[in-house]
Amino acid sequence: MKLVSSDTISENLIELLSGVELGTNGAKYVHLDIKERIKQADNPLSFSLERNNRLIANITFCVREKGYYLRYFAFASAFQSRGNKKKSSKPKPSRFEKEISQIFQDLISNKPSLPLYAYIDYDNDRSRLFSERFGFENYSDIVSRTYSRINPKKNQNISLIDDWESISVEIKDAYGTDEFYHEAHIKKGPYLVLNDHKGVMIACAKFSKVHWRIISLPGRYGSFLVKILPFIPFLNRLINPKNHFFLVPDVVLSKNNSPKDIESLFDGALHLFGVNSLMWFIDPNKDIYKGQSKKIKWGLLDKILGEKKVAIATRNHKTPYSEKRPVFVSAFDLI
């Protein structure tokens, strides 16, 4: 076996990630647009373990000014361990684990001021256990919240723009001081803008369309729900487990912090992109969510899925979390 490092995304890595099933005890899904998504990774730094010219494991970072984001950590299916909540005697580290531990240490030694960070589903025991073994600690939480409409309506006051400079000042004012803020993906449009009757912007966000195959939903009856959803009226229009499309918003902005404006923006986005739901990842202490989440009419899917927490795990992060400085969440990092 040999460990290979690269600052490019190889076809072997794309092939490995294309077949990875994510999740263990909670939601389980497969990214069906990984071939396109992985090519958008910003400043990738990849380490792969190869055996007989076959890639069997990989860890890939996005190198950013504010830290190393752990974007992919995957094993070929034959080498995946099963998540296990039961604590037993600490297993002997494999060669790959020793190599990865050294990689983490080298990154910290080369740039001591930069933390490493990752998002981990609380129900994903495999990811949680590996993060603990490599010295990551829980820093804080973000949340995911699902918004859905059976018949999203077209909004004549919504326009599509591709000019980052025209909205960059307002985006930076709203998000620029957040922890881990970066512009690698939010600079790339398109943006949906909601205007008032005078044509002045009152809300905006960037939206990305995502394609998943859902194996199991969160919760005790998640696997059962996936099997019966295609036969339940209304719900089968919101979720298609084998071929599910949805949106994720970035840098949601409402000048008046208005729940109605946020709903109008989301409804217009669903109609424009031809989907029925979106998933918003955000720090729950962000004003636009904290102040408005109870006033927004989230829709039917939210009644089933609710608000889900996702852990932010860090290593070499010397600053404690503060509600006054929420974590910046780039949707790209979670899809």
C-alpha cells in the first residue's frame, strides 16, 4: 500500500466517492451529482491510500484562509467499518490511520494558526468515532431545516442575477465576521433577488440544486418511511427517495428580517428550479434564523423531519465558540 498526495481531483477519487453511502444510524443517502460537485472543491488537498493501483481510502481538505475544511473522508465499501456506539477497548490504529494522524499533525505544524474543521451528523457513528480518534473536539452545532411546498408559486418580483459585486457589500455586512467565513462558493452565482414594488432588493440568497438517492430518513421509522412515501398522497410529491431533487440556500439575506419575505424568496426559488423542497443549513444563533424560525411556515416535511443538529468538530482551534460570532455555513460543504 502507498499514500499519495495531490492538489487535484483524480478520476479514481471521483469513482470512489460516487459509490459511497453516507450515514449510519440516522439518515442514509447517496450523492448522485458527486461527479460535478467534487470538481467545484476549492483548493483541494487530497491524500489517498492505494493498493494494487486501486484507491481504497481518501481524505480531502479544502484549504482556506480561515482553516482546513475536511471535505471528504471515505473508504471503499469493503473497508468501511460499521458504526458502533458501544465503547470497547481502543482498536490498534491501522497503517492508514497512522498516516492520517501524521498528516493532521503536519498541517498543524506547517500553519499553527489554522484550525481543522468538519461537519458531523450526530447519528453518523462512523464519522464521529473517527473524528474523536484523530483528536477532533465538538466546537458547536449548526442546524438543518426543511422548507417545502406542494405547489410553489411563481413570484413576479423575483429576478435572477449573476453579479456578485452588486450584492457583495450587503452579504459581507451580514456574514463577513462569522467564524470560518469564506467566499469561494458564494461568489459564484446565480443569486435570486426579491424586490419590492419599487424594484429595490429586500431579500436574496444563492441556491444550488442537489440530487440524492435517499436510503433512509432520520428517526426511528426512517427506513420504513422511505418504502411507503411513494404511495402517500402529497408526501410523494415532496420526496422521491430514489431520485430526489431539492435546493440548498446560501447567505440568505432579508433586509427587514421578515419571515414573509423569506417565504416569498424560498417559494420563488422552488418554482424557478422546479423542485418542492429545500434544506437550509445555518448556525441557529444567526439573527436571520434565530429571530424568524418560529414565524416561518416551513411546510409538511418539517412536521416530519423537524430541526436537526449537525456537529462542528475542530482540531487546533484556540478560540471558543461565541453566539456573537456564529459559524458561517457554506451549503457546498454539506452537499
